[in-house]
Amino acid sequence: MARDDRRADEQAKVPELAWLRRVVTGLALAMGLGIVALVAILWLRLSQPPLPDLPAEIALPAGARAVAVTFARDWTVVVTEAGEVLVYDRAGRLKDRTAVD
């Protein structure tokens, strides 16, 4: 009980300390929530994005599955699981096919 009385006396002497303690606690909570929000945003933004859909006019060779797609001004490049690089023109016709080792 004496300890509580001493603490009440200290707070009565310097009332700004109680206010300062609340402000520091509030700022610490706000900073913690900010860090959690920042981590959540980074996790959502940097998670592996899905591949964009291939245009309907592009038909991959039988059994080929796209692992990367790049859209350029005049052509589309598709990298397959087998390590082939397929280059298509704007109309969707296969222009070039290269195997990468």
C-alpha cells in the first residue's frame, strides 16, 4: 500500500509524467501497428504474381506450358517449362523457336 501512495505522490508532484507515459505508450503502439501494416503490404505486393493470360490468338505447341511471358511492342515472347523460347508476332503466328540450354 505504501508503494501505491508513493507513486500517487510522485504523479501529483509532476503531472506531466503521467501524460508523457501515455504519449510514449501510444506512439509505441502506433509504431508497432505501422510496422505490421508495412510488412503486410510488402508481403502482399511482393508475393509471386500470376502470369498474365496469353492472347487468344497465340497457340502453344502441344504439351508446352508457359512459365514466363513478355509482351513487347511488336511481338510476344513465351518461355516454356522445357526451356524453349517462342517468339510470336502481333497476329499470333510463331516467328522463332529457340531451345535454351
